[in-house]
Amino acid sequence: MSATTKCPDGWDVVTFGNVVTCVNRTTKDPIAYGLNRIVGLDHMDSESLPLRRWDLLEALPDGTSFTRTFQSGQVLFGKRRAYQRKVSVPEFDGVCSGDILVFEASGPRMLQEFLPYLVQSDGFFEHALGTSAGSLSPRTKWQELAKYEFALPPVDDQKRIVEVLEAATASQEAAREAAAECQRQLCNLSIQLTKGLTHEKFPLLKFADVLDSKRVPINDAERSKRKGPIPYYGANGPVGTIDEALFDEPLVLFAEDGGRFEEWRSRPVAYRIEGQSWVNNHAHVLRASGLPTGWLYFTLRNFDFTRFVVGTTRTKLNRSVLERLTISVPHDLERRLLALEAAESCDRAASRYAEAGLEMMKTLASQLLGGDQS
């Protein structure tokens, strides 16, 4: 907060380190302290306070190298790649990664319940990003975060802000969970209606043209010089824009390398695009031929590629694999496709609703934390 920023009456400009403690308690023997839940950055959801996932220590064959402990109600902040905006409030005690900082309010000036919303604010994340260092995995430090300046409301105002934001958060989390459930149901339906069919199977390439030879990769530096409105696609979806198109038709894409193949049951491993586009060499490009693009897409959307991929660190699905894949063409394909299209339409609507709720939540939090309580 700059010196010229208006501070609401009764509020004080303070630094983060004056009202918040970075808790750095550790243990090399979690079991001795009754701690069996292990939390890494991958367990934290972006822009969502509840902590829904963790590993059980007993389920980890090699134990854990994590030593930092946390307690229920403290605030967990992902200091690595802060742009992912990972802030969580656990409802249990446990052990977490060293890339997670543990915060708690210190002294009577700040409510612990107020702290998560402050850490989740745009201002705090802008400061975190501005103080991050490193190229591949930028990290910020507590010493830098402690310098963050903001306007702190009186405790009574904090209570009112928390009441409003807790209600808004509950509504947003309900929308998020509804969207997640729609996604789960769509994945299940995609698998049920396209896999394990008793109908005759055909080689995939009987109904798909492979357009991989038309792909053109461009590095980030070059693409930054070619700004434009055309979507630029990679292994798992859009990764930016560019000034011209390589394709202009409905296509189905899925990763050649860097795909989320292990998660095929719970999230799409293929996606479809239409209109003008540019595709780099990390995604296979298929054009449907002799059947609807939608059926090709849903067949591959939740397809188990794990038995075909090679490599360990960055798995790869070679072009030759496409010649071994098969596709079912049931007699009631149109009916099945209508059901899948309807389910995906519901999934998109739920996602849009959740995204709109998140934007409203962020706007409300920004207004309240800035002193606008009208």
C-alpha cells in the first residue's frame, strides 16, 4: 500500500509481519506427535480455502521428507509459484511441504478468521509475485511477505467482514462442488457410453485423419513477438494466442507428451476445438472422417492411454500408437452422442456459474478489504 492510498477512518496501515507470525515448527517423527496427514502443494486447490485432499503417512511406502507441522485453523500459503494462488485452511493437524508457509495471527489486532481472506486478496498476491525469485519454480520468502503493507480494520469491522465473506465462500464452494460433480458425472458417462461396447470395433484411423505434420511449435520468446487473437494449443488445452492460424475446422486434440494420462477416469485427456487455431507439437491432431467429431472426441475424452505411453518423467504417446487404437460405432450412436452433448452442456453451465461466483467473491473481498462496506 502506497503512502497516497486512502485508509478508511479507524483503520491502520500495518505491515504483515507486525500482525502475523510465520510458524516454523518441525518434526522428524510425525507419528510421535499423532500426525498422520501429509499435505503437499498438489493437495491445495487454487483460489479455494477448504483443504479437501491429503496423503496418509501410513499409505506412503517411503514415509515423508516433509517436516513442517501445522494445526487446524492456521493458514497454509503456497510460496512456490505463487501465481497459482494456493491458500488453504485445514480442519486438522498435520505435516506439510517446505514450500508451504504456515501463518497465524499474532496479538489482539487481527482475528485469525480474518487472516485467510487477507492472504487470499489480490494485493497480497501481487506482493508475493513481485517478491518471487527463480525462473522454473519462482518462490517468495517470508522475509519479503512480512513487508507487505495493508489497511487493517478494527476488530469489530473484521468480524463483520468475516461474516459476509464466510457466507459468500460457502456459496462459492457449493457452486464449485456442483461443478466438480458435473465433471465427475460427465467423465463417467463418457466412459460408459463409449467403452466396453459389444458392437464391432474398427481401427481408429478408419474414422480419423492425423494432421500432426501440419503442427508448428513456436517458443515463448517468438510467440511474444506475434501477438494476436488466434488460440494457441498445447498438450492439455490452450496455452496462449498468436497472430495467424494453422487450422480452421473442428478437430480433436490430445497430448503427445506431457499429458495427464494417469487421470483419465477423472478429467479429460482429449479436447475438441473448432474455428481458427494453432497447435504445437505437444498435441496429436485428429480430424473426424466418416463419423461425427463429437463421437471421436467423447471416445478419446476419457480414454485409458496409460498402457501405450512410454517414458517416466515426461510420458509420451507416440504417433505409431494411433494405428493400434480402435473405436466402437454403435447402431444408436446418435442417441448416445445426444446424451453426451447434453451432459457436457450442463458441465459447461456449472463451470461458468462457479467461475462467475468466484469473480463475484473476489470483487466482494476486494471491496470489503478496501474499506467499502456500503
